[in-house]
Amino acid sequence: MSEHTNNNTDRSKHVYETEHFGRQSADVVVPLLLELRRGRVESVVDVGCGIGTWLASFADHGVEDYRGLDGEHVPRDRLMIAEDRFTTCDLEAPIALGRRFDLCLSLEVAEHLHEAAADRFVGFLASLADTVVFSAAIPGQTGQNHFNMQWPDYWAAKFAHLDYACYDVIRPRIWGDDRVHWWYQQNMLVFMHASVDHDLTPCNPMPRVHLRQYLKVLQRLDEVIRSRRRTLWKRLKDLLS
């Protein structure tokens, strides 16, 4: 069992607290994704699906063929999808599903895997669909068990090696929308294989930092500085006493 799998339990409290309130994010973004593929989405796979929040939204928007993958840590009694639609999987060493889907999601997952698994993980996503909706934490992004935080061009290069181009078409449409969690506003990109027919313009994804993330980092730095000041003051008092 990988260290990622062992640490999943530590991150689950945050994941499930946010996912219970994350349905609103999904309900805003899912129609945009369906529109992006011109209604050609009949099957979806979510790699790192948690309790299935996004898949439940796709189901409510008429997608009947879907599957979620995640670790043993996911509590079955909290699933928002049928248990037979959920596959247990170590995401650092994923198993082949033996099929492809119209759309693959992997949202705020890749940063929880060690960097040595990054190429394998991107390859796995590409093996599942010609269109991959992907988001991952940037350097300094707050959260639990973030092992591999990278700027978006890091991931874009890995997808490009597999002939997937990057399209930054979702972030402009959800930026500033308070119904959508800030980390999706900040990080969500679309990667499409060269074989996909569309009229979009590929890009080199610009790094973005959401105001809420920026303020969180500033708050964390302030707390560290205050703590160190208290420690130094206490040491000085002890020396002078």
C-alpha cells in the first residue's frame, strides 16, 4: 500500500466536509462541460471522485454511464452514487479499467500523489478519455497532504507528451463566481487529444492565484511570524530572569 493510500484517511475530513457543500460547484460547472463537448458526453469517469459529488451532478444532467475511482478510505455510507459505480483504486498505481469514456475528471487529486507517480497518473487519465478535465493545487496552496504542488504548465507538458493540448476555457467562465469553490476557479483546465474535433484554440495555461488563496497564505505567514516572535520573546525573558 502506498503512502498516498495511508495518508488518505488524514485528508478525508477536509475532503468530505467540502464535498458535501461542493455539489453547488458541480452543478454550475457540469453544464459548461456538457456544452464544451456539444452534448457528446454519454459516459464519465471521475478519478479521485471522493464521495461522488461531481458524478451525482452528471447523473442529474442525464449522463447514465459513469464510474468513480478512489481509495479504500472513502466511506461507502457517504457515497452520493450507487456503490456498484465506485471502484476502489490506489491512485499511485491505478488499475486498467479496460474501457474508455467520453469525459474524464480528476479534480484536486494529483497534488496528493508523490511526484514519482505524476507521469503514470497523467498517462492513466489519458488512457480513459480523449477529453480530460483536470485541476491540481498550485505551489503554496493550503490543504492536507499536498505532496506535489505544481504550476499548470508542469501538467500541461506531461499531457502534451501524450498529444493532449491544453484549453483554458472553463476558468474564465467561473472566475469570480462564488457558487464555485475557489480552487476550481483557480486551477481547472481542459486537455483534449489531437483527434478530438472542435474549434477551440489551445494555449499555454497561465498560472492564476485566487484572492482567497492569496489571503490564506498571508494569514498563515502572519501566524508563523507571530508565533516565532512569541517564542523569541519568551526565550529573551528566560535569559534575563
